[in-house]
Amino acid sequence: MAGKPLEDGYISVVDEEPEIFALLKWDTAQTQKNFDVRSSERAKSPDKCIQKSSAEEADAFDMNDAAFLETFRIPKDLARSLCDEIKAVIPDSTKSLDLPIETKVLATLSFYATGKYQKSIAGKSDFNVTPYFYMTAVTQVTEAINHHTIVKKYIHFPHLRNERDLIKNRFYMKYRIPNVVGCVDCMHVPIAKPDNNHKKHFNKSYHSKKAQIICDSDLNIISVDALPGGSISHEAILLKHAVKNDLESLNAARDTCWLVGGLHYMQKPYIMTPIPKITKKTPVSPEKHYTNLHMTTHNVVLDTIKQLKSRWKCLQASCNKHFDPSMVSMIIVACCILHNICNKRGLAVPQMTQAEERLEIMKQKVANGAVSKKRVEDPAGVQVRNALIERLWNERSANECIPPKKRVRKEREPIPQMNPVEDDPSKRPRVMMNNPYAFGMGMNHGWGHYPQH
């Protein structure tokens, strides 16, 4: 057997064991076929497989317009223009070759809209979409949106006289208060407990960033300050802001400009606040008339904050806390920029659920705390407000002068009886049915107080 020539495709391990030799016989054709298949599979590297799978996935811009808008909150043309703006300012070190800028921008918009990391983009799974990818994409895109050229383009406080006059006229036409250049208030955005300065960010209930928002009458954000921590008061944030210095300079130059603030602010010559202890039951007076107009005007900034958090859920109280306080501040500014972009386009705002709205109201109320009873108002500011109260009272319309009438319940007139003298029940008129085709025509109804005949 040792001298017998071996056939092609045979492997001889032990020539003296014919059974083992028979078991090690392989089919030459099948072996070659399997080898070819396995070799072709090994030729595909994991990197190439991932690139092919991601390339085969449908592009997010291939989605229909309604689904794209619902997923990313902005239409396709605005998303493409945002990608072009980010490409111009994003550093070259962050322009990785593995994924394009468009994918990172859409992933960031998806995180802003939901407050969570998604497992897919455009509704389809992708091996490249991982939590690390999301965190990297959100960081890079958010830093790019916070570039000073983009911020100045979309968030601009009116520094020119014609810009201020335009905003003043809009406020006066809508809410009848003159010289108003903006409404101001603050919102809390929860964050994780920071490693440093955690007391600065603790607002007696949870850690947060406290962002000051100033908007115009059309709900456009014209100023945002997202750096302060949650423990700082409304008044302290405004006193340290550059807008306060601008307003003081304008008022000193006899260019009267006011902000409209809530009860958490002190009355100053440049900010109008409501009069305390004025309620709905307060009788009609100049102070009550001013308070009503003030409350209607101040609701503009409250509606702006509500729309901001309704569209971008990453700012809500239930959002995931993955970033440090500095990055959360930049996310707030980025969401304000996107809010202005959507607002100027006139896009519809997604509504909060009842649970989300109740949670936001509770979180904001607890974080702001009670209004201080020791209010030390500036005498000069009180004098300016009194002059405004007198002007508004003199300019009120005739309909506003008439207090609402109380409804007086009219007494019902007694129904005249046909035969009030008759006491015999048998002689009372029978009740006829209105429908002559109904059964029981001409029969008395079985009322309890009528005798049955």
C-alpha cells in the first residue's frame, strides 16, 4: 500500500491505517468549492462590510418631507443650509473622513428633538450609530453652531435706532404698551451634578443651568445668557448682563427703552414689573389696567420658552444628562438659534404632552422659588412706572372703561293657565302629542301628577 501512488486530493497521515486513511478522504470538487466560498468571505474586511451596509442604507434626505420634519424639526432645505454653514466654521481636526458632516448634523438634530441617543438615523439601523458617535457628533456640531459668526447672525439685540423702533411699534400695536424692546424671563435646564461648583448650580431642588431669555413680540429670541448656574437669581443675572448697560445708556440719552419682566425682577427705570397685590378681584383702577396689559405682554416670553422646550426636548426636565455644564450652555444657545430659524420660517411647534407640561411647570416653580416679600424698588423706576400707568389709563379705549356687567338671572314669567278656576281633574285639557303619526294619538301622558283615565 505504501508503494501505491496517491490520488489527487488525498491526504495520507498514516499509511499503515487504511480506515483512518478512508475517513480522511475528501471530495476534491466539494473541497475546492467550499474553499473558494470561504476565501471570498475572508476577503471582505469588517471595515468594508460596515461601509457597504451604511452605504446601502437609505439616505435621510430621501425621507418624505413630513417624516423628515417630524424627526429633525426642520425641513430639508434648512438642514442643508445648516450643514453648509457648519462646514465653513468647523475645525479641520474634527472633519473625520469616516462619516460626513450631514450625518453628524442630523444625529445632533435628532438628539435635540428627543433628548435621547437614537439607535438609528432616518429610521434604519447603522453600525456607525453608537452612543460614542452621538456624543462626539453633538459636541462637534454644537461647538460649531456656537461660533460667534452664526450666533450674531441669528440672535441679535437691536442696537440700531430703526431696529428698536420697529420692535417698539410691534409691541405697541399688539399690547398697547409703548417703548418696549423685549420681554425677559429665565428658564432652568437640568444638568448632572457637576464635579466643581455644584452649589452654584443647585437651585434648592436640583442642579441646573439658568438661562436668561429676551424675546420680541414675534417670539424671536434676541438675547440669551446660558452661563449662570441655577442658584443665581433673576435680578442678579440681569444686573451682570450687557443688555442692562445698553438700556441704561439709551434711557440716559432720552431714547426710552424698557424690558417687561415678572415678579422676580425689581422695578427699575429700564424694566417694568407688575404691581404686587393686584389680583383678578381687584376693582377697576389705573393700577389694575396696567397690570392686565403687563401680564398679557409678559406672556410673550413665557410662550417663547414653552415653544423652545416643546420643539427641542433636550431642554426639558426629563432629558438625559450626558454633558458637562459648559456643553449644556452651548446646547441651550444652539437650540435658541434653531428656534429662531424655525420661527422665522413659520414652522408649526410640536405640542407637549400633558405629563411633560405639568412636569415642566412644577420643575420651574420649584427651581425659581417664592417671590421675595422684601422688595426694594428703585424710586426712579417707580416714578417712571407711575407715569406709564397714568398714560395707559388716559389712552384706554371706551370699551376698556366699562366694567363687565354681572349677569342677572331673569325670573321666568309664569305660564298662563287656561282654566285656573276649574278644580276637577277630569275637566283639564288633554295633552296631545306633536307627532300625529305616533302611537297613542290623543292619549294622556302617564305623568305622575295626572290621574290615569
